[in-house]
Amino acid sequence: MLTAFTNYKNKLKYREKMKFNHIGIPTKDKFEGEIDLPHLKMTVSDHENNPYGIQWQRYWSDAPYPDLVKTVPHIAFVVEDILREIKGKKVIIQPNSPSEGLVVAFIEVNGAPVELMEYKNKRI
């Protein structure tokens, strides 16, 4: 019983090091407030314009991402050390920098995509 409690406590401590950022929902339809990101070959909505972090995403036909990312909603977390977070995980998009000061990577967890984000000049 003590082992189960210790494992649970460790999981909670681990989760404290991650902060929810947004949920990305792929769509093929147009949506309000579209923001084209030509360098990423996708169109998004502003996830900060609502209190729940909902971000619509439409991937362009030549977007170089795995089908899992382009078709299944993902949840995104800000982490302190992205390289530590992806160690031993199934990485489906390697760490990259879509904008200055931000590094992102995608992992697959239980068949779902999860985005990890590290801001270079911010603490969680």
C-alpha cells in the first residue's frame, strides 16, 4: 500500500512541473479568427481568446506532420526542460523552434498526440 501511495505522490509532483497551455483541435473547415502560419504550413485560431485554451487548427495539404497530429486533437503543456520530458517517450515530432524563444515537440501517449512546449525565458 505504501508503494502505491508513493507512486501516486511522485506522479502528482511530476504533473506540478507541467502547465496546461491549450488544446489543439484539427479541422478541415474554416473558423473565425484564422491566423495563417506559412512557415508551419497551417492555419490556427488564437487559443488565448477564450478561457479554456481552445485552438482550432487546419493543416495545409503539404504540412509535414504525422497524420496523428493532423487528425487527432492534442493537449499542450508548458514544461521546464523539454529534452528531459521527451527522454524515453515515443517522440513523433522532434524538438523544433516554431517561433523565437519557444521549443516544441510532440510525443504519443496512449495513442494520442501531446505537445510539449518550453519557453526559453519563462519559468512555469
